[in-house]
Amino acid sequence: MGTLMRARLPLRLARTAAFSAVCVTLAAFAHVLGGGAAPAPPAAALGLAGVALLGLALCGRERSAGTITMMLLAAQLGLHELFAGEGGAYVLVHAHARGGLAVNAGMLLTHSTATVITGLWLSRGEAALWSLLRRLGRRLLVLLVPAAVPASRPAAPVVLTRVVPLQPGVRHSVARRGPPLPA
């Protein structure tokens, strides 16, 4: 994940709005697809406000795919109960009043599938957003902080050596030292 970055209020609000809109829309769509009725506008507005408060509290930093999916799953369960309109009693009455276990299983399957897919989708967006912010931060840092003046290197030490001339007999000899040739 790299370095830990904190989100300031404008970014937190934007992330909260995106998460809330996706979460409530997903819940309403999955609820209808799973056999339930479309949520009433006041219930949808209440759900949006609740999810927004949850999102605002938790979106101060980058979150993992597992955390996003778990938050989304918890919000989906709460929204399912809210959209059903009967609160906690809905779970007990639902099996008898609306067609038995098939509706429950269908509702659970659609909410769960949509939640996992959307959680992975949101986590990819989350990773891309934070990667972009880190890159922009590094670029701004390079632009705003002047490049450090390179320290002057000390001059290489002067080594005084004496060149010894070759002996007359050695000057014309051929030295062929090296590894032996392959046979």
C-alpha cells in the first residue's frame, strides 16, 4: 500500500458521496432483483444518510478490498432491512409472508453477489485514486522543493608515481600471458 496518506475533508466528502450513491443504488437494485419491492423515497433517503455517515467516519485513509467489501456488506444488510420496511421483524415474517425460503435465498444471493462484485470494483477505484494522489504528491514535492545543490566533490587526490623505463632486452620481447588455448 505504500506510505500512509490521510484524506482531507473535500476528498473525504467526494469518496463518501461515491460510496453512498453506489451502495444505496446497489441495495435498491438488488432488493428489487431479489423479489422485494422498490424502496420508498424516504427509506432510500434515510439509507443514503446512514451510509453517508458511516462512509464519512471510515474514509479518512486508504482501505483494502476486504475492508471495503465488509463495509459494503454491512451496509447492504442494513439497507435490506430498511427497504423491507418492517425492521427486525422482517426476517422472521419474511419466510411466511413472501413465498418462503426461495425469496430469502434469492434476496441473499443477489445482495451478496452484487456486494462482492461492487466491493471489488470500488477497491480497484480506491487503489487507483490513492496511487494517483501519491504520484501527484511526489510531482508537487519535486516542483515545490528546489533541487538540492549537489555537494562539490573533493578533487581526486594527486598520486605521484615514477615511470620506470623498460630495460632494453625486455622492450622487444612479446609477452603472451593468458589462459591456455583450447585443445
